[in-house]
Amino acid sequence: MRDSLLPHSPASRPRRPVTKRQMREKRTAHVLIIFGLVLAAVEIYVIWGSI
């Protein structure tokens, strides 16, 4: 009875549990992004250092 008085919320699908593989892939992607940014910073440092 009480539930019928509440405004209807938009229908949302329940979230599926994230598998360990997906978590590992996401962590690997973050590590690769950070590595790429560090590598780019080192390259810029080397280029500016040689001028």
C-alpha cells in the first residue's frame, strides 16, 4: 500500500556484478594510460632539455 503512494522512479536495470576479468582489464587500461602520460612527459622533458 505504501509503495503505491510513492512516485514512480524511472525503470533501472539492476547492475550485473563485475567479473574479475573486467576489473583486471580496467586496471590494466588505467596503468597503460598512466604509463603513456609519464612517457609523454619524459619525451617532452628530453626534447626541451636538448634545446
